[in-house]
Amino acid sequence: MKHIIVDQKNKLIILTLLIFFSSEAIANAYIGPGLALGTALITILIVLLILFIIIAVVYYPLKKIFLRIFKKKK
């Protein structure tokens, strides 16, 4: 197993990250209704886009296959 060499630079980085992630700070941020509405609409549009892609990839090729099968039977 390879050992990690901890020199002064790595110690400083590790200590800085430890202090940064262990400190508690309150974010004084406000998301107004305009930004929230835009975010909600984009989220809904992304979900609809994914559904339409699934339909395009799955449904239309199956539709062509079924139409060929039913035309052969007639």
C-alpha cells in the first residue's frame, strides 16, 4: 500500500480545508420570487425534455415496427 507523504504544503492545505468545512456560517441570501419562478420553469422544462426524448427514442421506432407487422398480416 502506498503511503501518503505529508509535507508542510499538504499540511497547510489539509488544515485550511478542515477549518473551512468545519466552520458554521449563515448564508444571508434571498431568492426572490422571480428567480424561484424561473428555476421552477427550467426544472419542469428539463423534465419534459427528458420525457420527450424517451418517447422519441422508444415510441416511434416501435410504432414503425408495429405498422410493418400489421401491414404484412393484411
